[in-house]
Amino acid sequence: MSDASTLGRQEIDALQEMASIGCGRALAALSRLAHRRVDMDVPEVWVGRGAGAIADFLGAMGTSLVAVAVRLEGLLEGQLVLVLPEADAGHLAASLGHPLAPGGSWGAFSESALMESGNVVGSAFVSAVARLVGEKLLLSVPRLARGGGRACLDELVDRQAGSLAIATRFSCPEAPGPLEGLILVMPHPQRVASLLSRLHGR
């Protein structure tokens, strides 16, 4: 089952359950960090027809984005990417005490605040999923990209590993400005079978 296009209902349900648990913990951690309530939608499994399909989908949204990625290592090998429209990312940076400079330009501190958000989200996700599967998982230092959706994801994720994502939308209507975004969990296609086997066997 390394080919994501062959996923059936049972496999999709297992991936959605994993994302619901992991992203629930991740967004709770983000809420504590930003001191704002964060609401989460039901995770969706996005399966593309070929390499880079998820990047192409984000590119079609036509929005300037900010994305922070952490590489996942272990049973859940792949990438976790926190994605926000640029204006919403600015609101998040402001919540963390580092608003954008006058004119909306990004500085070192506001970018660092977004990378710290990605690190907190990734760490909480990994901890929750590690308990779920009974195996230690690791993550890399965060990396940030800004620009169009396709360009951001192509910079952060190998296109060959970009055909499957479990996408969890989140939102926060509170001051200092509304924010909406996505957590994309993108397991490497070669490891999907092993991950599903562990999820089914717990």
C-alpha cells in the first residue's frame, strides 16, 4: 500500500484519526502559545494523482502564504507543514509579541516567531502520535518559506513525496486579527504501508 492512490475507506479513516489526535494536541499547544482559542475542523485526506500534487493544489489557491515545515523521522517519516495566508501569519506573529514592521514587512523576529510556532505544533503532534503508535518519533528544526503555495511547498517538501497529505484546517476569530490556516501532515509514500499497519494493529 505504498501507493497513496490505492487508499481505501479503512486506511483513510485511520489516517484521519491519527491526524485528529495529533493535530488536536498540536493546536492546543498553539493556543497556549498564542493565548488565543483555536478551533479545529475534521481532518481531510488529500490524495493527488502524482508527484507534487499537494503543492500544485496550494498553488491554485492563488494566495501568498507563509509555511513552516518540520521533517518527521521514524515510523511517521515525512513532513509536517504549518501553512497560513500571509496576513493571517502576520496576525499570529503579533499574538506572539512580534508584529510585522510598518508596511507589513517581515523581520527576523516575526519570522522567528512563526518558526517557533511550527516547532511547538510539530513537537506536540509528534508526542501525541508517538503515544498512539508506541514508538519514538523525532522532528527536525523548522524551516520557513514565503510566497505562492506551490513555491512554498516545493521549497520545503520533495515533490516526489508530495502526493499525499492529511490536512487539518484551523481558525481563530479573536483579536488581534482573525487567523486561519492548515496543518499538512505529509507521510512519505514509501512509509505509508508501515504506518497504516501500526495504526491498525494497536
